Amino acid sequence: MVKTASTMLPLGTEAPEFSLKNVDGQTVSLNDYQDSKGLLVIFMCNHCPFVVHLREALASFADEYMAKGLGVVGISSNDVSTHPDDSPEKMVEEAAAAGYHFAYLYDPTQEVAKAYKAACTPDFFLFDQEKKLVYRGQFDDSRPGNEKPISGADLRAACDAVLAGAPVTTDQKPSIGCNIKWQEGKEPEYFTGQPAV
């Protein structure tokens, strides 16, 4: 497995707009979260081993923090012509099977992923109530096969700070995962070009 790290978008960046179709067929946009206490945007997909590794923890983490007023949205931007397991139809199945109660959106043009400079799955972006980026990085230190427990400690600390109106530490470790599967010839300038699973 070749690993890809987050680009670490500059803190303070305003949340880029999105308006994408959810697994329930409804269109969900950034404006839908204007009353949230913060917004967590997760670039993810169905098949990536790094996402599968966190699957149960992600579902319960999202439920816990949505109940506290945090907006949570998952976005899949993979090229489905090369990775049909990540198609919108399969996303519907995966959301139900995994117990994802947050919006799980499909980004067919990959323009939203590029706007966020998303690089890997999973890639986490946490915005405060003003929709300014306060955290980008890993869920925790756990990776497939490294035997470290899945705690969500890094992201949890950041989300707790946002909900409390407190500053988020700037000591942030990049998320690691499979690269987003870019459409051939349309890779962003930050893509390293390495193959990944």
C-alpha cells in the first residue's frame, strides 16, 4: 500500500463551497450547515483500507458529535470509472451497512476535492462556527496493521475545542491514507503521482 498524506491546507482557510448529491438523493450544500457549531468535512470512500479500518469508529464519532451540534459531511471524490466500488449506488449501500447518519456526498467532477486540496482517504477538515479551518489532519495514530487502538483522540480534541469555543492546538499530524483516485489527465498540481490501492 502506497500511503498519501494530507496537504495540510493553511489554518484559517474559509470552507470552500460545495453542493453535491447525498446518498438519499437530496442535494446538500455548505449553506445547510450555517447554524452548526462547526463543520467536519471528511474526504472518504467505500473501498480504501484506511477508511475501512476506521469505519465503525467514524460512524459512532459522527453520531456523538452531531448530537452536540457539530455538522458532519462525508465526500467521495474517487473516479468511479476505475474504482466502481465507490460509485454512488455503492455509497448508498455502504452508508446503510456502516451506519453513517451524516450526509455522504458524491463529487463527480472532483472539483470539491481540489478546492479543499484533499489528497487522501480519509482526509479530515474541521471548521469553526465561522467556517474557518481550525484542524486538518489525522483521526488518531491508528493505521491498518499498526496495532494502535482506534481512539479518535486527535480529532476529538479538536472537535471538543471548537464546541467549547476554545483554540485548537496548531500541532497537527497529517492524515495518511490512499490517494484520491483522480480522473486521468485531471490530477491536481499537488498530486504526487504515486500509485496507491
